[in-house]
Amino acid sequence: MFTPAIAAEIVLGRLLTHLIPRPGFLAVLCVAPGMIALLILGMLLGGIIWLLAMKPFIKRDVLAELFLGGPRVPVFSALCSKIFDWTYGKSPPGSEL
């Protein structure tokens, strides 16, 4: 699940090392938010790939507990619900967690 995020961070880090061999404070300050955003997007992509890969092997109810259960964080919970519904199709009525 973390592979796309780590790979993207390594590639961007190597590229930036070639472009700016000795970054100053301002360069680090400007690139840090991009690195954090890249890490989050890479983990999101890894989660989607993992969900698609596990779909044939794991029942919908088991993965629904992982993606839809637990503590609810407003933005990420809605995003997880949408990704899960996109992958598995809309949940049957009455099976909402």
C-alpha cells in the first residue's frame, strides 16, 4: 500500500538532488509541502490499488469494515466511502456501517 508513495518520494528526491544539489532554507521550505502532498496522494493511490487487488479474494463485508468502520474523520471518511463504493459498487440497502 505504501509502495507508490515511497517510489514517488524517491524519484522526486533524486530529481531534486540533481536540480538543486545544496538547497537552502527557502528551497526546503517550498518543497516540503509538495513532498507531504505527494506522500498522501501516493498512499491514496496505493490504497486504491490494494483494494482492487484484494477484491477477488476478500468478501465485501470484510473490506467494508476496514474502509467504512472505525473512527470517522470527515474528509477522509467520505473519501474512503466513495473509493469503496466505486470499487465494489453501491452497498445494498440496510448494510450501511
